[in-house]
Amino acid sequence: MLLCVSASHKTASFDLLERLSVPSTPVAPLIAAHAECVQGAVVVATCNRFEAYVDMDEPLTASGAVGLEATLSAIEAATGVPASELDGSYRLMGGDEVAEHLFAVASGLESVVVGEGEIAGQVRRALTESRRLGTTSAELERLFQRASEAQRGVKNATAIGRAGRSLVRLALDLADSRITDWSKLRVLLIGTGSYAAVTLAALRDHGADDISVHSPSGRATPFAAKHGIRAVAPERFPSAVTHADLIITCTSAEHHVLSAATFAAGRGAYDTAIEGQPAASACPIATPDRRLVIDLGLPRNVDPDVAGVAGVDLLDLETIRIHAPLDELQATDAARQVVRDAARRFATVGERKSITPAVVALRTHIFGLMESEISRARARGDDDGRTEQALRHLVGVLLHTPTSRAHQLAEDGRADDYITALSTLYGLEVAEPEATAADTEPGVA
């Protein structure tokens, strides 16, 4: 049985999501090690959500409760957030609902900005990380592989991706009302990861040209050389902050990379530089009516005390969520239908797979009886083949309806009824299906 424990921007505060996003140890292995009935776990953690997908041993009647307990215990152990603090901030989903939810998440339908494209890669990386940690299962592999297929289906069949905008572009659109000429803007980008590259492209689309980059981890120089911008050395960082009109942070640092103290240090360095010389000969400090700091990091890259710096406005993820256009918070009917159809196919295939061992068991039993009767007929001298032919035809006819009914009952969610009937009528014990190569093929996702 698949479970999902989901805390997202729809159910939890950004303060809580921020704390969940910086576990001291990976969460998935802690979930998987909680009890023998936990078959596997994959954790999707982004700036807007923290979700644990858990595969539970199907026969366990209390699998939902145990899976939730495993997840909450792992979260507390890894992040220090107690289960009591999570009350009311998460959703627990099970069964078919899990697939539809993940498919919608991967397609960008549950994002702050509907249709944003970053989440698809984050979902794929979550599966890759769980493979590395050894916490996947055959069913979780199938779930996440089908999620990638659903995402591509939504992208190809609907306009949701073109209608939606990434968080970066939405943040810059919100900043647009404060900026008269992007080409004259002095921009400081803090961060050099893939998100920084997306941010840089969005800045250039808006017309920004005077862009510098600083990396808390020391990777500014190669990033700047690759993208044709200027690198800011650590010793010049406070000064660069003070002189920038727009500062955008998008690092994975687990501590604040920008604070009120940074602005104060930059101001102090400027004052020291102009002592003993005419002020006009020094590089003039930026003096817009308001400077803007955009914090795209989670955990937050910017200390909240920056909002108290004179002349500085702070735009963070929570503010972006509040200002997200209402039309983008509504997924199109077409996109939702693609997701529902994909989830229904996932459930149907899963049910058919679960019923296959039962069908095999029945056919093996019946064919065994048939071969015994054929052997007895041959022992009595019936060697012209007519009895064998008749028996094989009869068995084929007799098995047709039970086989068809098996698949129909599976699609209706009644596979257990069929298995119970086989046990009652024939005393057959049906083995659990084994994972196939297709279930766990890493390249599919």
C-alpha cells in the first residue's frame, strides 16, 4: 500500500517548511528502518513542500497508522520538529490518491505558480537520491517513473506549462512595478547553482545587463566566466551589496548569507574608502528610492532583519505566494484530466499485476489436474490423442471466464475477493508478485 505524508505551501507555513528542508540526516532511510512492514520511502523536499512517499506491506491492516508514525518519527529525528508541531500542517493520503497527487505535483499543478517547470526535475532527483540511499521499492520505482510520464503528458497535451511561470519569473514580474529601466539596474546574484542559472536567464530576458555574482561556497569565478558576468570576491561582498540596486539570493546554504550587518559593513567600507579624498572621486553608492532584495532560498538565505534596513524592501517566497496571480493558481481542466487518466492507468496496471500470481496459481492447479488425467488416459491405452485434445479444449474453455473475471475484479479493486475465493475453493496459497526488471530499471525515469 502506498502512502503520502504531504506538508506543502497549501497546508504549512513557510517557517515550518524551512525547518523541514534542512534535516541533519536523510529522512528516507529513517522511515524505511522504522519497521519491517515499511518496504521503502522516497522523500521530495523543495522550497514549497516536504513529502514522504512510503510503500507499506499490503496485508497490514494498520499500515496507514504505522506509515504515518514512521514518517513523523523520522522527521523529528532528522529535523527536530516534533509530531505535535506538525498537527494540522500535513495531509495523509493512501491508495490510488497517492498516484494522482504525485502526478499533479510532478506536472506543476500543485506549485505556488501552476505550471512551473522546476518541480519535474526535483521529483526525478528525489527518486535518484532514494536509489542512492537504497530506500526505493518496486512499487515506488513504478510510481515515480509513471509520474515523469504523466508530467510529459501534461506538458505535451496542454498549455499549462506555457501559461505558468517559474517562481523566478514571477518574482521578477512582481519587481517590475518598482523598476523603470532594467538595463540601468545594478544586480547582484548570490548563488551559482542551477537555480542561479535560471535566475540569470530571467534577468537578461527582462533587460538586465549589469550583473555580478557572489558565491558563499567560492564558485563565483567559474560561474561568472561561463555566463559572461562579473565575479565578486568574498572581501568585496559587503561593498557589492551596498552598491546593488537589486539583490537576488538563491543558494542552498543552510544559514543566512545576507543580513543587516552585511549592509552595515558595506556602508562602513565605503565611508573608509572616501576618507581623505574628495567624495566625487569615489565610486558613488547606489541611491534608488528603494532597493529590492529577493530571497528565493529555502531555508531562507536572507535574515529577516534586512527588512529593517533603511531603503530596502524584502521579497521572499511567502510574499511571492501571496501575490501569485489567481488565474495561475487554477489548473486547466485538460491538465487535471491528463493526471487523472494517468493515475487511473497506474492503479489498473497495479491491480492487474497483483492479480497475476492468483491467475497463475489457478491455471497451474487446473493444468496439473489435466496432465494427470491425460497420463491416466494414456495408461489405459488411449494413445490416439483424442482424449488429450478434448481435455485441453475443455480446460481452455473452463479457464476463460475465471481469467477474465480476475482482471475485471482487479480493475474494480476486488483482487482480494478473487484470491480469497481461490483459497476457499481450491486451498491455493497465492505468492506475492516479485519485482521485474521493468519495475526497477533506473533509466526509465
